[in-house]
Amino acid sequence: MAGFLAVQGAVSALDYLAGRSTALDAEWLAKAQGGDPLPRATYLMLLTQAVADGQTDMPTLLGIEAAGTGYARQPIPWSAASIGTRSATTSDLVQFGPFSDAAGLVAPVTGAALVTRMTSLAGQPTGLCLMAWNLDNPITTSQNQALQLAAGSLTMTLAVS
């Protein structure tokens, strides 16, 4: 899947490189102070519409997040970053579902976003989107089917010029 750095992810990367405190630092601290046992964990959110760079704010993403009984954001295991390629890939299988609704997920999955919160409950912080991917072809699911992403199926790359 081709991915791109989300606006907040890019801002955090630039602030980090410039030695400034980042929104991501503040997010990790807020999660730790809130009792999150994995404050630096990131999660994959499935999306039902393709997104562009300017559409990676959490309110927009929450409006197009996949839905269905059995769906939940999943923690993403990443490999160590490679110096030669400036990239990291998923290091293990990631599974969503199985989905018990008659139609599986309510709508086809067209992309995914890397976010900092497992859930986004009303009145709670929604977290940050760090990266997003759009699928070449939508994925539909059936009742009792799970959606799996193989190890290495998602890549994060930091391009420098």
C-alpha cells in the first residue's frame, strides 16, 4: 500500500529534527498521565474513503472510520527503521475481526490511518493521525470474515531532499 505522512506526523517530525517539543511528545505524555499502559503504542484505523494529505485530521477520519460488529483498531508492530531505505515495515500479522454483521463491515475498506489512540470516545482526546495509506482496490468483507494484513504489508518511509 502506498502511504503518506499525515500533516501532524510531518509537523512532529520537523519539530523533532529542529529540537522542539512536538505534539506527539504531548500526546505520549497525556496518555501516560491518563494511565494508558502503552502510551507510545500506535494503532491502525481502517477507512471507508480514500484520503488526501489535507484530510488527515482526526474529526475527518472519525467520520470515515470503518464500522461493524467485531471491528476495533489494532496495535501495529513495527520493525526497526532501516538506515539505507529510511523506512520501517509492519513486523507481524495484524488481524481485524472476524466481523459478525451480516454484511461484514458496513462499507468497503479503502485505506488506513496510523493513529495514537485505540478508541476515540465522546468527550475524550481523539489522538493524532501520523500516517495514512490508500488501497489500490477496496476490500469488502463477509459475515464471520476477518481482514488480515501480512507482516511487511505497510511501510513508513521518510523521504529527505
